[in-house]
Amino acid sequence: MDWIQSRVDQPKLRWELTQCSTISGSFEIRNLSQLCRSSQNAITLHYNSPIIGDKWVIEVVIRDRSTEWIGMYLKPKPITRLALGRAEFTLKSSSRQEAIATWNFDKIHEFLPDNFGLGTRQFCRISMISDNEVLREHDVLYLEYSIAEYPEGYFSWTLGLRPPLQQLSEVMASMFDDPDTADVSFMIDHPHASRSYPRPIYAHSRFLAARCDYFKTLFGSGFAENKESLHTLGDIAWEESAWEQGSDSDYDDPAGDDAEESLSIEETDVYAPVIDDPLPVGVCTPKSTGGVERRRGAERSRRVVHISDFSYRTFRTILHFLYTGCIAFAPLTSTYRVAVAQKSFEEDVLKDRRIFNQQRAIAISPNGEVGTIPWASPKSIYRLADKLDISELKVAAAQVIRESMTPDTVVRELGSSFTSLFPEILQFQEEYVENNWVEVCKTSSFEDLLDRLFQNYAGGQARIWLKLIKSAIRNGQGARP
């Protein structure tokens, strides 16, 4: 029986008690029908898949324990430490439309070193495969798998009681951006937003102060006496709005702005006219802002914080993370542009940036899915996490940016305004280029870079220089610098 890896999905980070991860994908399985028909005298046949995620092997057993069944097992490769996991298997026809058999673990299992794996000996009747006329002509099936890994110590809770973190996350999500209970509203008034009035995010000052030292200082230092807007705090100085417009920000994609404009004025609140000068942080009533803060009949006095240097999507994404611990990192713009240029995804996915982001976002959530979790650019998340001093989120965003590097995307990223602002980002991008110099030189992005560098030369001169440089690279003189 032949195993061919047909799909490997991006690993999904999950958490229940601590961080978990899910590995999913599929194998194209050839000649299973032939083996089922040829097996005689109750001979048991064992077939192992290639290694998955450096740890796991799927075993298919024909005539498991001399029965008329095909067994399916998850086995750890020889390891020296305990592994905890659960899995789901689905066997599909060659069209992938019909599920022939499916099975999943009813609970999390311990996998001891060198054990024989866990699974089911009655995954699928042999006759369902051997008697299938379509498989006689085209002996190809697809086995889809999803394997969840759990950290050691998952079971070590007194009396077997574990905190219901998913339920707690859902409860906190219900409180997030809730005008009926919030005591502070962040009014997002970014200069490049297409809205002509601020957009609010409702929050709870005591909760944010407990989760983030930045907000603890902001709300605990005589909030009413603090006369500075949020964008003037901190020690990083650059033109915020220029960065948002020119780099991989959440305003980089017009489709993303459309998504943010889905609510009408009537569906939100009524606000004061936009004021050109930065507005101070302070305690104020709805009357003092010139508008009425009302939603679902709720009317209450709130502290108001005016934000003019971060997009609504970025700020909302990070506040949601502080409430729930869940966040989603959208693909970099350079990743999207390379995908469009290379047509590496279906047209329906590529033609709408929102669909691409939703499907390709990296989610940190209880089930590893994006779902309704707000997503934002990892660059924008990194920048705001840096300013709010949320170190674990900044590290995670940096990892997403680092792992998004390819020979094509790094050319675009190394020339971005974002990279110029953060030396640590510049350093690992430079190291990536040095370690992958030959591959980088072969990309269309690198050729575009050369064309841009010589675009101000007279036509004949630019042509000569480009010809000489590209010839040197092709001849190996462009080896690693």
C-alpha cells in the first residue's frame, strides 16, 4: 500500500489548560482495495504511514486480529517521553465528497514510549473497500487526519477537576465590547479610516488594569488629571499615521476597511463631530462629548479614551486578547501578494483578501479555529503590543512574522517601513536573506527590486546594469554574501 502526503495543514495552536497544538492533513492511499481483495487465510497485514509532525504514525491493519475489519491506530514513533494526544480519522473516496468511514478518540490518551498505539480494530469493514466497483477501476482513497497534542501534566489536577477554560473564555468574550456593563470607551479615530466619526470599543477599566500594566498606569494615575492622549504616551517616536498607510497595517487592504464599515451609524451610537486636534484622556459624560452613548437602550456615564494612531481592527484585536486569551494573526500582505502572483490558491480565495485572511490566519483559541475571533496583521499586533508592553504577545507576533519569511516575501519585508522601525525584526530578516541568498536571487520579487533600484536610470543604462547583475547571479557570482 502506498502513502502519498496530499495535504499538510498549518499547525494550529490550542489551549485548554496550557498550550496544545493540532496537526491535520491527509494522505492519498493507493492499492488498499487490491490488498483487501488479495488478503487470504485471515493473514493480518500492517501498513504504517510516514511520520507526522516528527512524532506520530498512523497504522492501517487489514484483517485486524483475523477479523473482517480494517483497524486504524495512532502510534508514537520511538520516543523517550510521555505523549498525550487524541485523533480523528476520516476515510474518503477519491472525489473527497463521500466519507466511507470515520472515527475519533472519545478522550485524551497517554502514549507510553514504544507502545503499540491506540485506536480501533473496527474502523471499516473490508467488504466496503473490496466490493466497491469504483475502487476496482481507480484504487485511490484519501485518509484525512487531525491529531491533537497535549502537554505533560494535563491530567495532574486534584480530584480530576480541571478549570473550564473554554467556557471562561466564552464568558469573557460576552463581556468584551459590551456597552451595558463597560465603564470606559475607546474612541478610535484613525486619520486613514473612511469613517467620518470615531468608532467605539467598550471595555472595563479594572479588568484591563489587571491584565496589562500599561492600562494599570493609565487608569490608576489620576485618570481625570491625565491630559495626554494615548498616542503621546510611550518612548517610541515616529509618524504613526504615515506608518499605518505605508506598511503592512490593517489599512493596507481596502477590503478590510469595507469589513469594518459594515455597521451603519444607526446601528452603533451617535457621536460628536470629529475634532482635528488630539483630544485629551479624561472623565466625561455623554453630554460632554456632544453626543449620546446609547445601545440597546443602555445609557451610562463612561470614561472616554481617544485613540488616533492605531486602527480599529488592531486595537480591538488586542483588547479581545486581553479579555479572552484568544487572537488570530492574519497573513502578511507580502504573503498574500506572492500567493496572488503565483496563483497558489483557488481563485475564490485570492480575489477577496478577507476570505484569504480568514482561511489562512493563525488562531490561538480553545479549538484552534478562527471562528469569530478578530484577526489583525502580525505587524500591527507587534507594534501595539510593543507600545502596551504585552511581551508574550509581542514575542508571538515576532514568531509569526519570522515563520512567514520565504525567499519571495523577505525581499518585500526587508524594504518595508515596519522593518526599519524595529532592529530585532531587521536582524532576523537580514539573517534569513544571508542564509537563503541563492534562492532569494531567483525570485520574481528580487527581479522587481532590481528594476525599482534602476528605474531612474536612462533606459539604455538601466538595461546594461540589470543584464550584468542578473548574469552574475546566474553564473554563481551572486553566492551567499
